[in-house]
Amino acid sequence: MYLIIVMLPLLGALITGFTGRWLGNYGAVILSTSCVVSSFFMSLLAFYEVGITGVPCYVNLFTWIESGTFKVNWSFLFDSLTVVMLIVVTSISSLVHIYSIKYMEEDPHIPRFMAYLEIFTFFMLILITANNLIQLFLGWEGVGLASYLLINFWYTRLLANQSAIKALVINRVGDIGLSLAILALFYMFHSVEYSTIFACVPLFTNYYFDIFHFKIHGLTLASIFLFVGAVGKSAQLGLHTWLPDAMEGPTPVSALIHAATMVTAGVFLMVRFSPLLEYSSFLLFVLTIFGSMTAFFAAVTGAFQNDLKKVIAYSTCSQLGYMILACGLSNYHVGMFHLSNHAFFKALLFLSAGSVIHAVSDEQDMRRMGALLKFLPLTYSLMLIGSLTLAGFPFLTGFYSKDFIIELSQIAGYSNLNMSYGLFACWLGTSAIFFTSFYSARLIYLTFLNNSNTSRVILLNVHESSWLIITPLIILTLGSIFIGYLTRDIFIGFGSDFWGSSVFIFPHNSYNLEAEWLTTTIKWIPFFVSVSGILFATLLNVYSLSFYLNFQYNRFLLYSAFFASKKWYWDKVYNDIFVKFLMNFGYEISFKNIDRGFIELSGPLGLSYLVRLLSVRISSIQTGQLNHYIFFIVMSCLILFSLLLPSLVFGFKPDSYILGIFWILFFFI
């Protein structure tokens, strides 16, 4: 059963991709959707067997690579962490497949699209079920490839080409970090198996790399390389720029990338290697700072975006920052709890946005929408629930995990002097809540409640989507309401042993009990901050235009808003510092001096010049006169005889290389 969970999406992808022409559109969608849905139901059984009953499963198939001490088995690990990710990936993927049946029905390449979705799901399953670093790296690279194919699905669009290349190139930076981490871990432990590495970590706490006579802590260096991989894949600050541009793909792709598969891989990597990260206090500090800064930056940037899908994309980046922040506070299980909760309401938001875009003739600018409440009441209700969950409204799914992360940061900052940076993370995380609730409310106002800015022709055709689109949205809405409440005690309840040995935390780094005993006033702070963000968005959208005159001449607010709307100029900085430099280097040095210079002069160009010179010399010998030819033949025989004479008289044998060089030089002359 466990292997079938992983292999069914691959089987569906191969059949759909190679026989889609004969299956037809309906045959392709039925086959692909059936495979993923079947995988989901078997994942539920695996969740019961492994997670609820507490019996991990190891499946070892055969030896994949073996060279000296380097041995890699094709094996699978199903523990509590794996089965939670299985539920998240297969459930969201199943709903996205069902949603795509209707959403993509007019596209002529549905079989190819379904095959890409399934191969995406397959590689993510390989990543989360891997029992060694090499197999994990296979899934890691596979989801990067699948994301490129899906973002670039409409390959005739220039923006789709550029966005896909950008996502692939930026992720290669993170992939280099993961590759170096694998090399460092193998160098230290002489193994890439999880069980060997995690068991030996306590014995390597004093291991140092000697690099140019600098002593570098081995576990810290390997952890930093792992984090670089997570920064690229999970779009943390610095390598986040690919995530908003990934919106150029179809909306189901955005939902799958942001909710369940690619961007969660980095967080999963951090949680999986918790036995390693716990021994590196420096990396925990880096995780906390990067996570909080990413949450704040993305929330501020999302508040000033006008593209419907890009607002939700920046919210994904912000929520990923909260997950990394939880890992930095050594509460990996809380990060996983927020990951599983986030999957449902983020998929709901993206698919609801797709329903809106589908209804308004593919318009994505929120400023050109408005008054859609009267035409799309059901979609409005579902998207409102998703937005409130994202904002952390009490007793919805997002409330249980995000607020708990803020409480943990408060406890870590006040109770542990070594983690005083927790206060910095707490302030940034709390500030991010304000902007999150602000852009969630702004999205609702601009799209559904404000006056319409849509043309009459489009409004006459606006209607609710079909049941194939609405049904997945309703299921995700139920998850966005109840999943957090139903799973809270299992995942992060005090005394719960659900995670078993899959997550390792030092007892002095866990603040679950202290967070439960925070004063009521502190626990209400995130709620009041969230409500204030919603109220501020209401003031901006309900009051008349004269309300804006209060901010019109405030230059600080004006420049701050402009700066945030330009995404803090990250793209421009990268273009000016890195891209232009590399382009100039590639043209001036690599192309002109090396390719067109040294290589061509010493290679094809120089060889062609030499051939022309030799051809002229040799052709001058061909005079057509018999006496010249007799002279050359006689001279050659005499010289050859003079070389062979020592061997005949003294028994000396000339080297064959000497004879060869002689004949070559003779004909050149």
C-alpha cells in the first residue's frame, strides 16, 4: 500500500502524458484524477497506521548506488512527519485535479497539463518519503523541474517564459546549498541515510572543518547549507523573488505550488533535520531572524499589490516566514501544524481567486473589479472565510497555529536570555499580522464590495462557476474552519506523543507549557492587531475620497507606499548588481575573449588557417611533371633507407614515433 501511494501519480502521469492523444481530454482527466484521489485515500490509511497507532514503516527495495563506503538504497520512510505531509500533498492535489477539469476544459493541451500536475505530485511524494539525502535530492530537483514546466505551461507567453526561467535559476542557488550540505554530511558521517546521520549527530558536536586554517563547526556549516536550500525552495528573504512571478502559470498550478508542494519542501527539510539543527544554536538564530523578516517584508509588500494572485502569493511568502520562525524557536511541530493548516486556506484562496478570474474574463487587477458580491455570492462567502482564516480570526484554522507561534516568540524572548532575539521576531511577527489582515480585507473590498470598475460587457457574462469548481472550494472551506481545531491537540497538544522520533527538540528549547500559561491580555494582542488592520482597510474603502487627503501631502507615507509597491526594489538590485555584471562578464570575457578568442584561435579558426596554409604548400608540389615526382620518390626511399640502415648493421631499431614524425615533417616540407 505504501509504495502504491507513491507510484500511482507516476503511473497516471506516464499514461496521461504518452497516451493523452488517444485517451482524449475526458479520458485523461478521469485517469489522472482517479490516480491521485486513490493515493489520497490510501494516505488516510497510512495516517491511521503510522500516525495514530504510532508504528513507523520502513520499505527498502534495493541498492541504488554503491561505490566504496558510499551506498545509497532505494528506500522509503513512513513516520509521523511523512504521513502528515502525505495527507497535505495528496488531498490538495486531488482537489486541484478536480478543479482543473472544468477550469482548463477549453485548453487544447489538457492531457499535458494533467500529466505535469501528476508528475509534480509524484516528485513531492518522493521528497517527503525519502529515507536518504540522495533520494530526497531527486524529489527536490524533480519539483523544481515540474514547477518550470507548469509555470511555463502557456509557453507562447513571454512573461510565462521569463517567470519559469527565473524560478528555475533562483532555485538553482538553493539547490547548490543543498548539494553542499549533502557533501558535508557525507564527509562527516560517511553515510547519507537519515538513521545513521541522526544517530551519530551527538558524537560530532566537537567536529570542525579545517578550511584554509580556519576552524568551522561541522554541524553548523552543514546546517547553514541546508538552510540555503530551504531559502531557495521556500522563498525566504533574498531568494523570494521567483514566487510572485510564478503566478504566470494557470491558477491550479499556483494553488498546488503555494499550498502543498514546492514551497513547503524547504520547511519540511528543516523539520526533517531537527536532530541536526538542535545542535547549532547559530542556525536557530538565523532561522528566527530570517523567518520573522520574511513574514514582515512579504506582508508589507502584499498590502500594496494590485494583482489578485500576487497579493495571495505574497501572503504565502509571509506565512512561510512564520513556519521558519517556528523552526528557529525549536518548535518544529508547531511549524508543521501551521504548514498543514496553511495548505487548506491558501488553496482555498487561490482556487477562489481562479473562480473570480474565470468569471471576469481573465482579469486579475483588483482595481478593475468591484461589486462582484451581487454576481458571485457563493464565491464571496468562501473567499471571505479564507481571508479571515489567513488574518487569524479566532476559532478558524489559521488562528490556532499563527497565534501560537507569536506566543512562543514572546516566551522565548522573555524567558531565555540566549534567545533575546525572540523579542525582535515577536515584534516583526505581530506587525506582519496587521498588514496581513489589512491586505486580506482590502482584497475583499476591491474585488467584491466596492463600486464596480468592470465594463458592462464583462458584467453581463459574470456568473458562478460550475459544481466541479465550487465543490473543491467548499471542501477546502470546511478544512479552513475545522482542521485547526480538530488537529490542535494531536499536533501541538501538551503531552502529545504523535510526532514520536520524527521531530527532535531539546527539553529546554520547548516552550509549549509556558505559552499555555500566558496572561489573557498578551494572548489577545494578535486578535486586536488583526482587527485594527481590518478596520484600517475599512476606513480606506468605505469613507469618501476626502479621507485620502489626510495622507496626500505626507511625503514619508507617499515614499513608503511607493517603495513597498515596487517590492522594495529587490528585482532592481539583483538586476543592477548581479544580472548586469554576469551578462557583461559573459559577453566581454566568456564570449569575446574565451569562446571567440582563445578557443576559436586554438581550435576551429586556427585549424582552418593551418589547413589552408598546408593545402597551398602541398598543392605547389603537384606540378604535374614526371621528373619531380620521381625525385620525391627516390629521396624518400633514400632517407627511409638511411633510417633503417642502423637497424640492419647494428641491430638498432628506430622508434615508430621517430619514423612517424619524419614522414609528417617530410610531407609538410
